[in-house]
Amino acid sequence: MKRILVTLTLLAVAACASAPTQYEAANGSDRGFSETRIEQDRYRVRFAAGSDTTFQQAEDYALRRAAELTLREGRDWFQVVSRHHEGNDRNPVGVGGSVGHTWGSGGFSGSGVGIGIRIDGNAGDKEVVLEVLLRDGPRPEQGDAYDARAILEYAADN
């Protein structure tokens, strides 16, 4: 019986494990980047990642996609006008335990050990959404303005 429970638990954990987060188009999956054109020079860029990725990495991927869009549209730089992070950094699998001992009347006593496993398929999922404006000409030094070529050069080095 114990072997069956252990096997079922391992299968459940394996089923919850997701593929590593890659920098690629979402194409209908729950991981990767996507964008929506809001206006002529305004986009909403989304990057969804799994538990193997930090929020900072997910935002870096969203910035990378914004830089690609900027150059594709023949622009030089982009400005982030809003940021939204959603999700958490919880581990999808948690294990806990407890030990107890009781004493009763007449010299009776009892001991117990408990082990619990938590499986949360949504734990660790992250989503970063940036709203960006694509621009030409001199880039302002302050604010959330990014040089598209510099972002892509940085991404290539890392």
C-alpha cells in the first residue's frame, strides 16, 4: 500500500512539473511572450514564466520583446509607461512533517508521525505585462526609456 501511495505521489509531482521557461512566442501556451498593439506606437507586451524563472528574468524577457518590436517597427527606443507583475515565487511542491507523543492513564502511551505533501500546479507562475511606447530620435536620460539595440545586445551577452 505504501508503495502505491509513493508511486502515485511521484506521478502527481511529475505531472505538475512544467517544461523550463524559454524565450519564445507563447503561441497558445501558458509560457512565453506575446504582444498586442493598442495604438499605432503603443504595445502591451506580456511574458509568462514558470517557477524556474524569477520576476526579474521575466521582466528582462518582456523588455527584450519590447526592444525587438521597437526595431521591427523602425524605431530607436521605447518607453515603459506601465508595469504589472502577477504570480508568486512559491515552490510547486512542499513537504512537511510532524511527530507527536501522548501519555494516558494506566501507563498507556502513543506516538505518531505524520508526513504531508502539497502539490500546487500554479505555484511559482509569473506574468509580467509592460505597456510601451515606441519612439525615434534622442532618448531621454530619465524615466523608463530604453535603447532597443542596447537591450538586445545585453540579451545576447547573457
